[in-house]
Amino acid sequence: MYARCLPMSFQRSFGDVATCENRAALGCSNEAAIAGEGFLPSAVEDCAQEISGSDCDSFVFPTQAGPRCAQMATNPAGHLGAPCSVGLQCASGVCAPGPDDSSGCGTCSPPTNVDDACAVTCSYGQFCDLSTGACSQPGKLGARCDADTPFMCEAGLICHGAVCKGLLFEGDACDDASLADSVCDSQRELVCDGLRCVKWQPTVVGLGQPCNAEDGVTICGARSYCDTIGSSTKYTCVPEIPDGGHCNGFDQNHCLFPMECIDEQCALPDPPTCK
């Protein structure tokens, strides 16, 4: 699905199906270590089959996936008051942060309703509107929104000009001077070119080759990135940092997926052990 629905993103991130499967398995195993019954292998397989039989919208916008994927958002054994670090561990799907936010631990809490007070988390299908401190449902077509607040519009819509609007699709007319990438659906790899939304087709170059990290016209291939450190005019494709490799604040986003830069080393994050 990834290679079919988002071919350029797939090429940049993995390059081939075997690498994609191997890297995804690392992240999935880490999630399964904490998520509980909702993340059992049988549930993951059910969700994968559901997505493979659907269209690209269900892959690009997971909230449009079917019931077998939705069941992975909760853990039936996570009773109210149980310790948790993510909503996946709770039957309600809501892990409310504790008084010490830095610990990453909280407690399984009741499902939220629209207008309930929130600080971080709301039930599946809602978002915590930090401007009001309340749980809200994403806005429908034409609803007012704030572009600085994520998820204020329903999946498949975008906040444009303070209004939830439909995204433009391939072949639709667009305006280069008016937030083109935000109007053409970038999540479907569309860009505004020649006043029409077209598939993004950059030139992919190899290691050591010149690249441009800003215009998206010349990009680096699989498992590499455009190094912009040390020069304001000449950028070069360099390898992503291998597992266990050294990283710092400048290249913290260049560990191979799903690794993160932790204590200056590319490693899998240790989920908090909450008791």
C-alpha cells in the first residue's frame, strides 16, 4: 500500500519492500511491548488485511480505516485507573497524564465527551483544542478553524483561510501564489505546477550528489538526506545515521526509521514502565 499510494515518500524512506517490512517490524514490536491486547499479532494482521483491501484514502488517512483497525486503538484489559503511558493501553483509549508529566505516565480515564476539559488527550475521533482547553470534534466542510491547531478539520479537509476546505486533487486548478502545497493535497503527493495539481515527481539523486533541501525538486534517494550543515550554497546527499550511530541536535531527525536520537545515539525509545 505504501509503495502504491505514496511512491515518492516510499522511495525516500525505504527504497524497497523488504527494507520497509524490516524497519516497520522494529517499530511494531516496540509498540506491541506496551500496547496490550489491542495490539496482539492477530489484531495487527486483521488491520493489515483490512487496509490492503481498501483504497489509498484509508492508508493516507488512518481515521478512515475500518473497525478492525479501530479496535487497535484500545486495550480491553486497561481498566479505569490503571497505569498507562499511551491511550492504546486503556479500554477507553484515553490515558490522562499524571501530575509529573515528565515521567510519561498517567492513568486510564473515562472516554471524553465534546466540551470536556482536556490538557493533552481526548477520545478517538476528538482533539484537544488548546485554545479552549476542551475536547472538540474536527470541523466539517465550511467550519471555522485555526491553522496553528492540528486536527481541527476532519480527515480529508484542510484549514485554509480560517475555514475547513476540501483539498484539491490531481488535475484540479490551483494558484501558485496562494499556499499551493496546502491546497493541492500534499498527503497524496500533489503539488501545484502550471496552475494544476499534479503528482510530485522530483529528481532523485544518490549519495554525494548535489541536492536541494528546500525546493523539493532535487531530493536524495532511499536512506539518505540532504545535508545542509556547514554550507549555505552547496548541499549534498549523505547517508542516514545507522542504528546505534551518533546523533545530535542538528541531525536528530536523520536516524533510520523507527529509531530516535536518544542521548546522542540512534536507538529505539524505551516505553515508560508505569506502575
